[in-house]
Amino acid sequence: MKNMKKLFCFALAVVMLLSVMAGCAAKTEQGSSTTQASESTASTETASNESADASDAAATDGEIDIAFIGNTTGDYAQYGIPVRNAVMLYFDQLNAAGGINGKKVVVKEYDDKGDGVEAVNAYNLAKENGITAVIGSVLTGATIGLADATYEDNMPQITASATATGVTVMEDTGEVRTNVFRACFIDPFQGQKMADYAVEKLGAKTAAIFYETGSDYSEGLKNAFVVEAERMGLEIVDTEAFATGDKDFKAQMTNIASKNPDIVFCPIYYGEAGLAIQAARQAGCTATFLGGDGFGSVKDYASAEELEGSVYCSGYAPGTEDVAQFEKDYCETFGVEEVPNMFAPLAYDASMIMAYGLKAAEDAGLEAGTDEYKQAVIDAIKTMDGVKGITGTYSFDSDNNPIKSVAIIELTGGEEVFKEMF
Amino acid sequence: MSLFVSQLFNGLQTGSVYALVALGYSMVYGIILLLNFAHGDIIMVGAYTAFYAMTAFHLHPILSVVLAVVTSTLLGVVIEKVAYTPLRSAPRLSLLITAIGISFLLENGAQLLFGADTKSMDTLVPGNVSFGSVTISYTAILTIIVAVIAMVALTLLVQKTKLGKAMRAVSEDMGAAQLMGISLNKTISFTFAVGSALAGIGSVLYLCAYSQASPTMGSMLGLKAFVAAVLGGIGSIPGAMIGGFAIGLLEALVAAVGLSVWKDAVVFAILIVVLLVKPSGIMGHPVTEKV
């Protein structure tokens, strides 16, 4: 009920803002990638504004047209809006610095309301408006719908946030959508990374695993960890599990403690992770605990002494050197206190990757919108090797998932502190 | 071997909490034949009381524990007066439905008051002690000792005091006890008070073990304690203790051999088996229906 009320208030606020902006829409510069200093931009309106003059914009030489498709309204707009803002921010900065080989990049934005059908409709409209690449969508479902459409056209596409395997690989046939990339890592990748980290940085020889059965997230990370551990020669001495909703981990932790492993890998969420670590310490287990991004805010769920030394990986570390400038720019441009979530920096990197592809096609002297141009963009992204973004360095694997560094966060003195990129 | 001993203590620790809660179930059932399904939620209220006393008001842990026990006791008595006393002559089913209603009221009330998220605090009694290769946490030792003391005190109360005698009399035959001059209302209220006080102690021991409080924490705990009470023989005080420890040990054992995912299933399978094979439980007396 409370949420409904909030939603209603939010909707009212958006309507009010809309009416205010409707008044000044005429003053907004048309055709350029406008960055409006508002979190709740009416993107449908912008899209229609831009589509109105798109026909001539597409024809203009010296401009590269791309589309941003994402849910800037609707239930999950809190994900879509930061992504949209970061994309706009990136290309505004790029254009201000001279664009790509002197050409400006025009981002036409379309709202898919988080829906796959809407995303495809938006894409078809964008195609008519002469775009040559797509950034989007934001939610997994809409992104898969969009990917089906872009794959037919071999249109370069990158998503900042959709983590499902099915985005880049068709799940029924296993066929890779060669034109679709993503800037975020998929869940199992974290398991692989943490196994590497345990061996290379922590010098671990033996490991125990504690995971949640029936959870895609937990089992995905666990399986990836097991595979990588075997490859790295990390011996798994014990595997324990719990069923969703269970809180009593004493027996499992006593088993783990008796095997005395160097590390315990816990691909579970913060609440259970806190309980597990408490139970482990009481059972006399002194191993270092490792987790995935589900560990975020675990500091509130166990004491500082119990957590000391535990590490987890995250897609983004707030406040590090690489993202500091982005955070400052984002907050200044959009008038907010802090970057709302990790999707904004990832969207900034997605834009960077797309710009990298576009640059390669431009360097080759191809004409925007042609099939060769699109293929050149895709090839460039596919073969990029350790290109530095703000959330890590990027290369892509055979399934078009990024091979990137993760941020290692360590629990120190009861705080979650960024340790290193790995 | 040392692993087995460690797991034994894990089981005893969990079992202590189950036993304390099961006692409340059993005593109330023994006296007014009511399955008090709100009992688990009294534990939840006790846990929140202790949690806020320690984190928001920074009271001394001992004081917080006392506060939690007092709150649980009062809550138990109030529930009995408001919800159960008016229904004493109503069919037993009405009483059971009321109990479920109270349980929902408490759970949802807690969500309204405290929010639906889990509240977490630092471990109350950190650390452990090693005997050779056997490691036992201080929490486990404390839990087992407190539970045993509470059970001894309860047994003395029921067997040696006048009020205890009254309780036994009422549970034997309500009508006859009343004719002998025993105040029914007073005795029943007292039973609820004692049962709820045990739940209060249980809630604090639960906080020691898991240091988390959530609005629905009482439902699963309550159900398992109910299974313990049935296993021991519902209505029987020593039965509830035995049942509680048995369920706790069984859970630890199941989890220790790697079947932790099946833990709940095993516990509830026990309920089914007991009801099929020996419905009166380990310590219960089979009741012969009089015609």
C-alpha cells in the first residue's frame, strides 16, 4: 500500500514536470544529443521531437546517428533513467571534445517502458530514422526482444545492464548473436573471478563452498567457481548447502570448520552471508570468506571482527580514481547527490565501447548506416583487447560477454573498502 | 569423533530453543486443549523487544533480556484474556481459528511497526572454546545451561508449588478442579504467563544464536516446536523437553551428513510418522474415549 502511494506520488510528480517541460520544449536545441538536467526526463517526448526532424538529421553529413532504447518511464525507470543519463553524458562529452574524427554523434532516445514489444517498435522507428547502432535496452526481457530484432539486421547493439545469458546467446539453439554485446559481466563470471583471486592473490590451496540450493544466482556462481578451481588446482574440500529461508547454519559450518579450508566461497546474499560468517566463527572456522556482488552491505549483518578480511567482487567500486571524474560530472549535470546505482557507470562504459566501434568504422572511411559499416563496428568491438573503461578493462569472449576486471571489495574494520581491480 | 561431538552440541543448542518453545505449546494444550499457534509470534515480539532495547536504547544486555521476558509474559496473558477467555465455552475449532488470527495479527502488526526487513545486530556472545579438537561456541554453552535451568525451575514449579498443583488439577479435570475451589481464570492466566515467559527466554536464546529479528521469524520456529511437542506427547512437560532436544539433534544430524536441504522435510515427516504410529507421542498418555 505504501509503495502504491509512493508510485502514485511519483507519477503525479512526473506529470507535473512534464507539463513544465512541455512549456520549454520549444527552446530545447533540436537534433543534438541534449542533456536535460532532470532525472525524470520525458523521453517519449524527446523521441518524438527528434523523430520529427530525424529525416533531415539522418541525411546530414558529419553526423553519426545512434539510438538509445531503454525504459525511462514505468515501474523500473530507476534503472533506465541513470542508464539514459550516463549515455547522454558520455556522448555530450565526446561531442564537446570534437566527436569521432570531427563528426558529432547524435543519440536519438526511445522509451521501451521495459517491454520487449515496445523495444522492437522503438527500434523499427529508429531504423527509419537512419541509425547505425543501438545502445540498450536496460531490462533483460526487453533487451532479448530487441536483440532478436537487431540480429536480423546485424545492427551493432550493446546493453549496459542485462545479465541473462539469453541476451547474447540464443538459449534454445546456443547460437551467438554476434552483433549483441554487454558491458556488465554475467553472474557466473564472478565465480570464475573469485576462484582466480583466491589462488593468485590469497594463495589459497583448499576451499569450501557454501551455497543456496534452488537459486540461479548462487548455483551459477558456484558451478563456475568449481570449474575454475579445478583448472587452477584449488582443492575443494567440502561443499555445503542450505535451502532458501533457512537461518541455522551451525551444522554446515561445523563441517566446514573441521576441514579447515583456506577460504570459504559463499555465493549468497548479504543477510545469509552474515549469518553464515557468524556461525562459522563460532564453530572455530578462521578461513577467509569470499563472495559475489550479493555480499554488498554484508557489513550490517555480522560484527567487524567476524567479517575482517572477507572479500567480494563487484561490477563497480564507488569513489575509486577511475570513476571519480564520472561521478562528479554525473552529479553536476543531473543535479543529484550521488550516482544512483552501478548501471550508470556501466552505461558510460557501454557508450565508450560503442564509440570505440564507431571510431574503427569511421577510420576505415565507411559510410554510416551501410552493412559494411555495421560489420566494422561489430568487428572492432569483438576484437577489442583490454580497452580501459571506468569500471574496468574490456575484452570480449566468444559469447560476446565482457572479460573485464572486477572491483575487489574487502571488509576492513567493519567497512566495505575498495581494495583493487582484479 | 570430535566432529560428531561438535554437531551434538549444535543440535543441543537448537534443541534447547525448540524445547523452551514446545513447553509453552504443551502447557497451554494441557490445560485448555488449545493449539496456541500465536505462540511462535510471541517469540518474535520478545526478540524485537530485546533487539530494540539493546540497539536503540542501549540498555544492558541483562536488562534487555529481562525486558524481553516481561514483555512476552504480558503479551501472552493479554492475548489469553482478550482472545481466548471469551471463547472458553465455544467449540474448540473457534479457539484454534482465533489463535491463527492472533498469529497473523502479530506478524502483520510487526511488519507495520518494524518494517518487513530483517533487523540484524552483532553477535551477543562471540567466541568459542576448544576442548582438544572439539570446538564449542560460548553461545551454545550458554543456551544449553539457560534452557536446562529454566526446565528445572519449571518442573519444580509444577511439582512442588500450590499453583503448580492447581495447574495439574485443572488439566486433569477442569470441572472437578473448579468444584474443589481452584480459580480457573487465575490458573489458566498463570499457565499462559509461564509459557510465554519461557518463549521470552527462547527468543533471547534465538537472538544469541542468529542475532537477527524479522516479523515472520516465529512461524517456522513455532511450527518446529509444535512438531517437538507432538513428538514428545502434547500436554506432557517432560515430553516437550525430550521432543525439543530430539528435533534439534535430528536437524543437526541431517545437516551434518550433507542433507541440509532436506532438514525441514525430515522434521515434518516426523510429525506425520508420529501421528500415524503413536499419536500420543513419546510421553503422552493414550486417552480412552468414554462413552
